Amino acid sequence: MRARFLLRMKTIDISAYTIIKEGVEICVQHASADHVHGAPIDGLLPTMERNEGAVFWLQPKNGTVDQQEACICVNGTFYMLNSKFEKAIFRSVRLTRDFQNYERLVDGTRKLVIPRRLFHEKLRTSRRVSSAMYSCIFTNSTNCLN
């Protein structure tokens, strides 16, 4: 039961947003109990892994680039990505030393590369790993990362 709770996603009222980048709509044919409280997500997570093409980027009307949200459209309904889906979809994005979380689309519109929540989590993780490596190098310990 806990696994189903983690995969539920919140629906979005699309009328309050402007679509910055359009993704591909996902069509799910079967009905399940998950339709009642969230997206029909049975078996959807493996399909979404590293599938950035399915992500819609929305920005609140009169909002800024930093307020953009990543979502998916399943059977005509828009759903916010939860952290599990964000990690699966944007797994291939690596933070480099000069990483900027903005990119320009063909029409010149600025867009986030990865959702803010995931970006902050990746930053936090990279700081933790780099500080562990730093302490390992300068303490001359042979098994400090084990």
C-alpha cells in the first residue's frame, strides 16, 4: 500500500499556466484503482525513465522562469511530477562545475533544465560527495569512503 501512495500525483489546473514546452501525451488503456486518487500510474514509472520528451513545462501566467513546473499529461489530464518521477526522468542530467539550470528553446524562451526541487537535491548530494572526497584526500586515509 505504501508504494502506491508514493506514486500518486497531484492534478494541475492547466488554465492557470502557460505551456512553455510541450511534451508527448501518455495514453493508458487499462483502468485500475489508482484512477480514483491520482494518475493511472501502474507500470508508468519504467516507461518514463529517461524520457524527457514526455515532460510538459508549465509557467504560471505572469510568473517567472524560476516558477516553472514539470508535469506529464496522462489521458488528457495534467499531473505534477513527484520526486520519484523527477529522479527517473532526469536521471541522465549531471551537474558539472559550471552547470546552469536554464536553457533557451528555439523560439528564445528560457526554460529550466531540471525541476527546482531535483536541482536542489542534486546540489545537496554533490556537495556531500565532494566534501567526503575532500576530507578523504587531505586525511590520507585509505578506506575513508568504505
